[in-house]
Amino acid sequence: MVKTYAEQLESVQSAIAAIEEGAQSYTIGNRSLNRGDLSTLYTREKWLRRMASREAAGGIEINYVVPE
């Protein structure tokens, strides 16, 4: 199933919140998890905000087409 831009934005914001709350990495038993790079997540969040806004507005509108 393909996620909408708004759903992807929620996921990225959750990851950012987890990192900001101190959960950058953790270990359970012999397994460890490292979350994404915070600067990369901020960049992705910014892009997803624009795309989610466009998505909510109905997409991109083409005003004219150049004839062939």
C-alpha cells in the first residue's frame, strides 16, 4: 500500500520526535537500532510538508500545454 504524503510526513515527524526525546539509538539484548540522521529527516520533513500541501489542494494544475 502506498502512503500519502501526509502519512509519510507523520512518520517522519514521529521519527524526529523520538530522536529529539533521546531515542537516537538503543539496544535490546544483542540487537541495536539507530534512527535516521536528524538533518536528513528535517530536509525530508520540509519537502513532505510542501507535497502534502499540494496533495491536500488537489495536486498540481497545468495551465497550458505547448503544442508539438
